[in-house]
Amino acid sequence: MALMEYQILKMSPSLFILLLLTPGILCICPLQCICTERHRHVDCSGRNLTTLPSGLQENIIHLNLSYNHFTDLHNQLTQYTNLRTLDISNNRLESLPAQLPRSLWNMSAANNNIKLLEKSDTAYQWNLKYLDVSKNMLEKVVLIKNTLRSLEVLNLSSNKLWTVPTNMPSKLHIVDLSHNSLTQILPGTLINLTNLTHLYLHNNKFTFIPDQAFNQLLQLQEITLYNNRWSCDHQQNITYLLKWMMETKAHVIGTPCSSQISSLKEHSIYPTPPGFTSSLFTLSGIQTVDTINSLSMVTQSKVTKIPKQYRTKETFGATLSKDTTFTSTDKAFVPYPEDTSTEMINSHEAAAATLTIHLQDGMVTNTSLTSSTKSSPTPMTLGITSGMPNNFSEMPQQSTTLTLRREETTTM
């Protein structure tokens, strides 16, 4: 057998030379590149290349062509059907290469001159998981619905986008849209991104976020919002974003309109009529009866009109005791009863008013309230008088009664 091979080579010396000069067969690395992993990982970065180096194996897995001078790679990479990672960043490309192999998992085309991401650029990239087209000149991104089905990371930062791209794939975990000129999110744009965990929107031109835009981002862990043009003075436009930030579990970096958020938090407390100060009637947290420090009336010389929003007709049933607590479900407990006889109350009469609470089978102990602490089978009366002027005895007195029962309800 050895003799036969020797005779073949002796008869065909040109065949032996051909084998030596065929890197695809003998796994010889292109002279301009560095190859590892049996020449299947090829690094040709920073070589001032304008065309593909000759001698690339068709079975390469990783190809780095970054930091060169490529302007066009159309239809030049199609044959590498095993390619998993392609880096063509920091070149002079004006578009993504046409007919890229469908085997790609990761692709970076950052820092080129790409102005448009067309639907054909990504139409058949079913396996692509990571796509970086940052630091280009993108003004428009066209994605086809149900394409890029495996994509998890999309980086479109530092471009010239003015609208958040639509039809983004549902498996995305990270989307970076920072450093653009974004002003709007069209309805339904983010509705399918239920797996999104990180969304970067900083350094844009947003003035508001449309209603329900973030409602489906149930897995969101972090969002950046700083360096935008938020219209904090236009409450109608900014309210949705502020309320969403108060309710989300995500980490919000760069919270806009902080003073408006403080105002919203104050309004989350159930409204207390003018002159009353009590931490009992909150909608958040649990407060005990002993947290009542004072119930004071405002004394003014003019006639005071009681706002109708405090004159509720909601009913409730309760029994107060020393350990009684109220949670957010007790929002019907309003500290001002409705007076159906008149809409106007003289402030002198209001100042002399006494709030009387009938307690059944209960006991209340509070240093700021004067009452009998003996239990009785009959309802007991708790009298609260506060903010009385010096000439209280000369003013007509008025009593307001609030009855609390365990099972029955009292309409006020």
C-alpha cells in the first residue's frame, strides 16, 4: 500500500503541491488572521481589510472581522453554514450583509454607517439570540412579526430612531434604546414583551409615556428613564407613567418628576376634611386607634363650605376596642358625617362642635381622648372636643353623632 502511494505521488507531483496550497483541506489559517480551535475560530480584526481574506474554511464557527474597512459584504458570507458568531463592528458598512447564514446565534454590527434595518435583513434569522446594531445611523427599523423568534438581546442604542420599533420578538429579555431621539411609543408596541427584564430608554426625547404602554412588562426588573424631556407640568400626560412607577416592582433608574410623585403619594391617602388631622384614615398600611392624636376644627371668621367629596353615603359596620386596627379595606370609614339639613355651616358653630362616637361592647383607651373606660352592655359615649375658642361658652353648641355597630350599618 505504501509503495502504491509513493508511486502515485511520484507520478503526480502536482497533486501533492495542490494539497499543500488548499487551506480548506489542510486547515491552513489565512495569513491575515489568527485561528484557534482547529481553525474554526478565526480572528481577522484590525487588519485594514477591504475584502474577505482567502482561505477561510467553510466550517468556521466564529468569525471576527471588526475594525477593518469593509463597505460591502453582500452575499459573501452565505457559504459559511456553520457560523455561530459574526462580528462586523467598526467598519464602514451601510447595511447588514445580504444572505447571511441562518445558523447565526450572535451578531454585532455596531459602529458602522447603517441607516436602515430592513425586514429582509432579519427575516430568516430564526436562531439569532444576540443582535447589536448600536452606534449607527439608524432612522428606521422594520421587523416582521414572528421572525427573530430566538432573539433575547437587542441593542439599538446610539442611533437616530424617533419611534420605538414595532413587532419586536416576544422572547426578548434586554432591549437597549438609549441615546436615540425617541419621542413616542405606538399603541401595542410592547404588548408582547412579557419576558422583558431590562429596558433602557435614557437619553431620548420622551415627554410622556402613553397609557397602558408598560402594562404587559410583568417580568421587568430594571428600566432607565433619565435625561428625557418629561412634561412634568402636564398632569394629564404624565400621570400614567408616575402611577406605573409607584406600582412597579422594577428598579427605576432616573425617576422623573419627583415632586409630582410626592403629590400622588399624598393623594393616595383617603381625603380628610379641612381642619382634621388624623393618621387613622389611610389606605396604605395598618393604623391603630391609638394613633389618633387630635381632631381639631379650623376657626375662621368667614363661613366655611364643606366640600361634597367628604360627605359620603357609604356605610360600614365596626366595633372599636383597644386593639382595633384598620386596614386598606376600611376606606368607608370617613371622619365627617353628612348633614342633610344645610350645605353651609358657620365656622363658630363648627369650632364648638363635639364629635360623639357610640361604642358597643368595646373599650377605648387613649391619652388624648376623655371617656369612661368601664365596659357596659349598653353603647358607651366617647366625647372629643378640640380647638375650642376662649368664648366657647357664649357660642351655640352643636353635636355630631357617629354610631358604630358590629353587624348593623349606619348611613351617614
